[in-house]
Amino acid sequence: MTQPPGGVLETGRRDPSMDSLRFIAVTLVMLFHFLNPLASPAGPLEGMFLATWALRVPLLAFVAGWFSSAELPTRRSVTRLLQSVVAVYVLFDLLLRVQFFWLTGRFLTTWDRPMFGLWFLVSLASWRVLLPYLVRIRWFGAVSVAAALLIGFTSVGASFSLSHTIAQFPLFLLGWYARQVGLRERLTGPVVRGTAVAILVSSVILGWELRGVIAHRVWAMDAGYGDDPAKGVLWRALLLCWAVAVQLSMLALVPRTRIPLITACGAGSMSAYLLHQLIYRQWRYNGGPAQISAGGWPALLGLILAVLALAVVLMLPAVRRWVRPVVQPTARWFLRDESHSRSSVPVAGVDGLPELGPEPDVPRLR
């Protein structure tokens, strides 16, 4: 039997649980982008970074896989990928570079390095292209894990998001596989849910205790292992296992029904992901971090509340309709006109059912 599109129930309705997970992941990424300039090594904010690590980038990779299809490419699927991922990347990469020039007077020409959080768009496009071919070989899961561990021995780094793409591919693949085998339907019952709660609590405690122990390049997976590859590969293996346990726990605990406000906003979470990058950079270069530092804990609490409110506002349907031209471009300027031979392909967009869309960058601790 053919599976319905990712993120869609057999009844044709959106899957509310996936929208709820998207809201959690994108909101946390937004929050820690704004908190990033305020963090200090081994400080409380770094502990919060690690405590929620598996609920940010790894959770987005998992949901991206859930929303993806392993069918071999068709004209429709290729056009949709170009419209909803590649065109969006080109547009926002240019916007962020122009904004950086406006704020600093320097125009970045490092075209092989995606701006800020746009690396996820490059990874998403790569994952979706690779998925139909990788799953047709034996032991595709083991192959992806081996590649994720071996890429750390190289020096490819952030160029074309290659390190990110390969290192986090197993999490994307897990999301796709979990949906194919109906894993969510098996993760039920009080024992499973109790175990899931215990895993999430343990994850938060573990992340807090590891502050100052794990270097940024280790948990961000955006660079090689450095001077101690044996220790680096062990940490990456443990982090992947940690992320898998958290993703499956979230899958077991997330309600199958709509959560007021959260589910509705989650359907538009990728709009917030894209737009907050422009807002964050403006806030940072206008002295926002210094003002928060000077205000102490009351100012920090105010920042947290303001970012949470910003996340909700950027996800509201009214705001999404207003910013649709840049977040869900029709990309007529980007694609060759084939109207003379075939009917045009509808735009799914980053908030469309077949796509997850982009994801934020991992905060770099100062």
C-alpha cells in the first residue's frame, strides 16, 4: 500500500503530532540563537544549550526525514525540491549577505559556506536527493552511521554543509524509517511512555552536567575530530545514540491530537525559522546582547519571553500570508518554463505538507 505524503494522515488531514514537534524544535532553536552571544564556557547557558541539544537540530532532522519520500525522483518531485528548498536557499542567502554588508560594510563571498542557519537547507536538499538511492542498498542504516563517524576524520568542515549533512544523515534516515515501519503505533502503553519520560529527564540532566566538557565542534558536528580523533569518534557515536533515544521518546510522548496554539503554529514554524535569522542579526549588531548583559537576570528573562512571543507571532497564519512571497516563492524566475509541454507543478513551499523545509544553525558558544 502506498503511504500518504509525509506529515499527512490517511484521512488526508495534517498530522498534528509532527506540527507540534516542529514547533518545539524551531522555537528552541530561535531561543538559543538569541541566547548564544550571552553564553560563557561551562556557564549556565551552555548547560541549557546541551540540555536541549537533542530537541533542536536532531529533532528537526528527524522530522525532516518523517516528511520525506524515498520514491525515485519524478519531474514533479524535482520541481518541488527546487521551488521549496533550493530557491528559498538562494533568496535568503542573498538577503543575509546583503544585510551583513549593510551592517558591517563587508560583502561575504564565501559562497561555499551557507549563511548562518541556512546550512540546513543545503543538508535537506542533499538528504532528499540521496534518500531514494541509499534505502535501496542493504544495511543502509549501518552505512549512514559509518559515514557519519568517518567524516569526522576528514577536514571538509562547513564547506557546502558537507560535515553537517553526512554526520546528521542517520537522524534524518531514522525519521523516514520510523514512519515507514509504523514505529509510532508501537510506542504506546504506560511502560513505554514512562521510559520515554525518564529518557528525556535524563537527557536534560546529562546535558547540564556535560557543560564545559564537550567542545562546540563535537556536538555541532560541523567539523572534524581535531587532535584527538579516537575521543572524537567515541563522542559522536554517543551523541548519535543520545539523539536517537530522545527522538523516539518524543515520538512516544507527543500527543496525536492537536495542542491549542502549538500545533497551529507548528504548521508554519519554518517561516519563523527563516525570518528570525534576519531579526537576530539586526538585534545583535544593534547592541542587543550588551543591553541584556547590563540588565542582568531580569533582562535575560525578558529576552526569553520576547523570543518565545516572537516565535509564535512569526508562525501565525496572518503573518505567514504576508511573508509568503519570500518564504514560499513561486520561483518562476528560477525554473525553466515548461508550460508548453506539461502543466505547471503546484508550489508546496516550506510549510507545504510534502516538505519540512529549513532548520536553524547550532549556536556557537563564546
